Amino acid sequence: MATSTGLLLPFQTSGPRPIDMTLTLSDVLRQYDVAREDLAELADVSLDTVNNWCSGRSTLRLHHFATLLSVLTAKGLKGHELQQFVLDILTHHGLSSIAGHQLLPPARTLHGGAVLYVAQETLTKANYLAALGAREYLRPLGSGLLLTSADSDVAHFDRAIADFVVANDPDGIIISRLWNADWAHTIIDAANSAGVPVIAIFERHGLTDPVKFFVGIDNEDIGYSAAKVLLERCESRIGFLGRTAGENSEAIRFRGFNRALDEAGVSIDPHHVFQTEAPDWIDMISGRLLGRTRAVSAAERLLDGGITGIFCASEHDTIALIQALERARALTSLLGDVAVMGVAMDAWADFLLCPGFSYVQVPAYDIGRDAAKLLTSKTLISEDTDIHITLPSTIRSSH
């Protein structure tokens, strides 16, 4: 949907959206009275950079896109227009999972050594950091990293990737987040038939026939460790913010969380379980969190003393709770009196390490690095044995 004049998108001005009406990014900024100079200042970039975005000479980064989206929303961009705009601009600038598919067309030919990184959601911070760890390890070895997504909503894309594997014989395949892994089996079968090693990272419990090699984390232990920290600080009235059902990382952390409470003879009040939903791609990019409503409820219980500690089972949940407490102007004053355990993929939360706040740091970068290291170890890969590496998660605390 892009031309040399910039991004094209269907746009509704009033009434039903005309099928044949398109506007460039420049037109959208003009429509909503957003000066390029103002956008440049808010995004902390030069005016030339904004001009290049509008002309298509350069692409947005995620944090720049979030700024642009906030500006347009404040200017009155409506929900139905917003969704289409988000999809189009993310795809054009290579930030969406759909755009990620364009990184690996079936007819592409590899030049030199390369490892294929297949993710169900290319936009998550976990995948970004893991891919960075793998790429930086492979680069000195003269091998590249191709990143693509095999979204289950795109019909037959798993088959296209499988055909690519057979035709191109990459050095190896890294498959990320296999808790919903129906799409992965076609790719794994093709890799096995071509003798290409496959490593699963982060999670692998969604596979009916697990791969031989795995580098990841113990989600149940993360929940267990978080509960132990909370129990040291507050003996009861502990809450949980996150998903509790299904085969996903948060639900598995909830199982470990409950196991630690059971061992301590403590039960969690069902009213103190603030159940959230998985954020979709538009929420992850725009910073709009589906768990916000439940996070506000959790913050209210912390403020009124209904709970004295809480575990936020994902980074999204952690951010949502922090934002809720900040809006209540209670973050720094409250945290000395309660215990909050969060989850982060990197050390982004260190600045919040005031009394009462701790978090589990998931080693996403190290997982990608060690997966690449294992793939390039011909001795280990050639051995007829399973290799499962579980990296420890670090508790970062003010105490």
C-alpha cells in the first residue's frame, strides 16, 4: 500500500469509508492539524527525520510510532480509523507481524550462512531481545539471522516457511514461544527431513512432539520465587495480577505462585486474583494495555489495604499496575508499605527499585544468545541426545 510519496491508507472522513479513497501520512498529519515540527519535538527527532517518514525515505521505530499514535489520538482520531491506520503504518514501516512476513518471501535464496528465527509474534520485547542476542553471537562467526513470523492467522504461511527451509538449508532454526504450537509442526517436520537442527526457546509445552533442543526459562519457578519474596514481606492478603487459565507463561507462573502459598499454609482470596487477557499486537505497540482495568482494581486494593502484596505475572501487567499507581499519585509513597513483585525482560525497571518494589528479570537476550551458541556447536548438535537448557531468572530487589 506504499508509493514513492509515502504511506497510503484507507481513511474515513465522514459516513461510510470510501473504498477508493487514500491518504498519505502527510495528509493524515495535515487532516489532524499536526505540524511536522511539533511531531519532531515530541518524538525527539529532527524535522528532516519526520520529512523522511512522510516521503518514505526512512522508517519509524516503535517508540516513535507510539508518540505519533498518541498525538493523533489526542487530536481526535477515532477508533475504527485508528485500527486501520495502525495496521497500515506498522506494515509499511516493517513493525507489524504482517510486515515481518515480508522479511522471508518463499522464493528468497540464502547467501552464506544464516539461522532462521521464527516467532509467532515478532513484535514482543522478548523476541526482540532474544533475536538481538542470537544475532550478536552469530555475527562474528560470519552467520546472519533471518527473522520472520508464522502467524496462525495467515493461511499456509507455515507451509511457505517449511518450503523455504527445504530449498535453502539454513544453518539452523530458532522457534520462539511454543505454547500455541500448531503452526510449528509443519516447519519442524520440514527441518527434520532436511537435517536442519531446530531449537525451541522460551517455552515448548505446546508441542506434541517436543524438539530435541530447548533453551528457556522455568515459568513455574518464576511464580514460586515471586511468591516466596512476597511471603517474606507480608504474611497474608497477597494478590495476583495476570492470566490464570490456559497453557501460557502467566498461568504456569500462577501455578508456581499457588504452590509456594500452599507450602506456607496461605490461601489466596479469589477476590484478590485480578485476571487479565493477553494483549494483542495493536495494544502492545500503542502501549494500550488490556489489563489496565484490572490493574486499577488491584491498585485500589493496595491503597485501601485490602491486599498488602501482589505479583504481576507479566511485563504488561507490571507496567499497567505501575501506571495505575502513578495516576493515583501513590507510587513512591505507597511502595514502602506494601510489597509488589513484577516481571521484566530487561533492567528497564531498575529506576523503580524503591522500598517494596521488586521484579523478576527474564533473561531474554541470554536465551537468544545461548540458542545461537548451541546451534553452532556441531559436537552437541550431532549427539543423539536431547539438550534442555533452563536459564535462571534473576530477582532484582531494593532489599
